[in-house]
Amino acid sequence: PIRIGVLALQGSFREHMTLLNRIPGVEAVEVRTKEELQSVAGLIIPGGESTTMALVAERWGLIPELRQFAAEQRPIWGTCAGLIFLANRASGMKEGGQALLGGLDCMVQRNFFGAQINSFETQLPAPACLPRETDASNTFRAVFIRAPAIVETGPGVEVLAEYTLTPEEAAAQQHKSVIVAVRDSHLMATAFHPELTQDTRWHELFVEMVQQHAAEVAAAAAGAPAP
Ligand code: GLN
């Protein structure tokens, strides 16, 4: 099986573990130490509170290790607070700032939906890369909890899902629609929480990314001249 880690410092890591464990060929691992991080082929950074998560990661000395993990092009998927953590640029941060892992060429606005609606859910069109659902609508249920939104993306970033603001929401914002899921080579990020639904398709998509990366690494190792 392929080993997929879930950063288990804070937040909704148990829910991610549960969904991963439903996918055949996956061994889900809770990651709290450098050794556990080293042992996985891909990592999920869950939702929660990004300030707290960053603080705990810093205290446990994991920030350099996580940066190294990303630098090695090993796949990382950030959900909600995890998206903030992965972003290169973010606004609405707590005073005094918070450590960001960075790597994802996006501008994120923290607590974007905060003022009007802290939490809500809606059906959004599924991107083409998501495994197809049997039901004809081909949408997915997006659960937002004090969610951030992506308000700007760099050139290499693939947009997977967008949310169109209601007229009332748009009246209070500078945006008519925002980006809520992206992918950029080995990084994926979603503002919503697939781990709070019964739908494993986003997890399957990530597992596919990790498997592909693992196959590339294996092929490179096989093609390399013997030491
Ligand atoms: N508002 C949270 C933060 O800024 C994110 C919320 C979540 O992950 N559900 O960290």
C-alpha cells in the first residue's frame, strides 16, 4: 500500500484518516514527528485553526521538515487552514503574523466568508479531474467552516473549483466569485472540507497524485546509473 500522512497536530485529522482508510491500497498515517513525516509518500494538512497549527508545528520543530518535504516535490494537500498554511501570500492574518509553509502561488484571504456566514455548505460543479460520480449532476458537496478563499493565483496554478457569491455576499466584498480549489504540480488545496462528507473522491484524486509521484521517483531511481 501507499503511505499517506495526515498532519495530526490540531484540527480535523481524524476525519481525513477515516476517509483515507476507506480507499483500497492506502495506509493512512498520523504525522506528528519528523520520522513519521519521512515515512510517508504524501501529506494532508487538515482544517482547524491555522494560527494554532503553525504554532504547534513551530514548537515541535516541524516547520523546516515540512518545507523540506515540499521542496522534495512530495505531494501535499491542504484543506481550509491547511490551504492558508500552504499559501505564498495571505491576508487577514492574526496580529504578529503566523508562520506559513508557502509553496502555493496564491493569495489567500483568511476568514473570507467570516462576516456574513461563518459556515455553510453548497453543491459545486466537480472538476474534470475528479473521479466521476454515478449520479448525473456531477457535483460535489462543499462544506465551508470559517473558510478562507483564494483571491489571486499565479500563472502555473490550475483552478479546480470556484464559488459564485450571492448578491448579498457580493455587496460586502470586492469579488463576485472566488477560487476554492487549486492544484499546482505536487500541491493541492481546497477551502472546503471533503473529510466532513462521505464522498471520498477528493481523497482519491490526491492518492492518485501521490501514486503518480511515487512512480516517477521509482522510474528516476531505476534509470539512474548505479552508484
Ligand atoms: N478560520 C480558520 C483559520 O484561519 C480556518 C478554518 C478551518 O480550517 N475550518 O485558520
